Amino acid sequence: MNKGGFFERIMLDRGDSIDIIQSIQKHLVLLLNTRDGSVSHLSNYGLPDLSVVYNAYPDSIELLRRSIKTTIEKYEPRLRNVRVDLQDADSMVFEATFKISAELQVEGEKGNIQFLSTISNTGKTSVE
């Protein structure tokens, strides 16, 4: 059974608030662990190559923060008024934690939502 395109499938993932939040969290993990250019049919899906960020660290942390914000705004339609703030950065080992705040925009569900996202020196991004 065809459930439609990518965005239609994530918008169909409706349930109670916990299910919606978990669905958004899973999508953010996928989105932020994907590198820009690796999905040919979705322009700019994912974050830029982190080696560029590592090479210019710590000066590149603002570029990374903006990239996270822009990527979420473009590819997570259930979130509006996205704000991404640096919470912590360790320059000894590249690791940065960002607070992602937004308004939940799902039919029947409204409110504010927050996640913490940590990008480690391995390039893996977690979202909690």
C-alpha cells in the first residue's frame, strides 16, 4: 500500500502527544545524522559535511547552529518557530550540545517542544 511521499508519511504519523514527540525525535535523529548531498532527491537534506566544521572549530560552531536550524525548518513540517541555541561545547574533543526549541504544529496538538541534540567527535548526532 502506497502511503504517499515522505512528508505525507511523517504527517500521517499521528497519535497522542507522546507518539508525535517520539516521531519527531526519530525524524530529527535521521535528519541530523544525514549529510547534505547524500539524498539525491531531497536538496540539502541533512547537515553539511562535519569535517568542514571540525577543521574550522570553534569558529564554525555558529555555522553548525544555523545549519541545524535551517535544516529543521525545511524538513520537519510539524515544527514552527524553530530556535537552536548552543548549550555546551567542548573544544578539547569536538562535541557540541544544542537546545532545539519549537512550536508543535500538528492538527489537534499544539504546544512548545524542546530537544537536546549532541554532535560528537565521531559525527554521530543524538537527540533527546
